[in-house]
Amino acid sequence: MQTLNKFGYGIAHELGRATEYSFVELIKQRFKALMPLLLRRDSERNVPSLRRDALQSLYLTLESYNAVLDQVGLSSDPTIMLRSVQDVPAIITVHSHAPFNYVGNPNGQYGFTYTDYNNMRYAHCNEVGKEHIRYTYGDNRIYVFNSVMPKYIMIRHAFADPQSVEEVNQGSANCLTDDDILPYPADLVALAYQTILGSYQQAKDTNTQSYANSESGQG
């Protein structure tokens, strides 16, 4: 199983630079920047959902929140809503009606119904809608409307930075280390490895050829 340290030092070793700490760290940063792009491209080939092995579980606490929410398009009314205490970390966006693969109770057995901002303001007027817990998403928060008052919810989705998910779940920073197993599909990690390694090898070949050409010209 791949870890970030194995990933970084593996590429550095193949390039003969395993003793260069700063270079290994640069490879790790390139990996972190590349993975969201690869996940997004992969999701586009698997519309409308993300692969199960790309998903993480994010657990959020809910608090009562008076629905005077002009910033997310909700009308001023005395309805009591719930809002996530924590911000939702940056997500991998997909071409789907709902922004997340799953939002619902923490055991994953009851998913809430996604409603956009404009429809959310009328949720309390919809008799049918009262039978379902509805949620919307804005300003990096989850907003929940229903007479049922859950205290906690779970989100299942792919996130841009797995570290940020674990920080929310555990309530502390730096929960994942570079020796933890990478929470990404193995084939995408392998693709990232070959992509980054290949970019350095190509640059090295180009520099070698340029040097050879300059030497030939001098002769």
C-alpha cells in the first residue's frame, strides 16, 4: 500500500535524488496538487457518481440556526433550521444534481434529500417535503430542514485534501502523517506516480539533448 513518503522517495530514488529532502518534499506537494485533478477527470468518466474507493467519510455536528439566511437565499422566517458547526473541506465537484455522494445519518442508512437554495425556502410549505429531511449547501456549510432534529450527520464524498477531512473528524490538526496509507484509488496513485516521474524524466532528457546539441555546435 502506498504512503506519501513511499511515493516521494520512490520517485526521488528512481531519479537518483533520494538524499535530497527538499526535492522529496516538492514531489509530495506535486502529488497533492495533482490528485484532485485526476479524481475530477476520473469522475467525469464515471458520471454521475464518484468511485467508491475515492470516497471519504466526513462527520459533522449540527447546531440550531434561525433561518434568516439572506446570504444563502433563504427567506426571513421563524423556522428553526440546523447548520453544520464545522466548514466542509474543499470537495471534488461532479456533474450531478446533488453536490455530495451522500449526506445523511452517520450510519449511512438514511440519506437526506438535496434541495437548492431557492427550493429550500419553501420546504416548510411542502407537506410532502415534511416527510423527508432536506439539506442545502452554501458558504461551505450544510443546512438541514426538518422537524426531526439530528445532532450529527455524515458526508460521503471525495475531498481535495484528505488531511482536512481527518482534522474535522478528529478535531485536531495533522491527523494524517506521511506514513499513513493514501486514501485514494490505487490506480490513480499509480497514474500520479508515472505522471510526475515522467515529467522529470522528460525534462532530464530534454536537458541532456540540449547539452549534446550545444557541444556538437561548439565542435
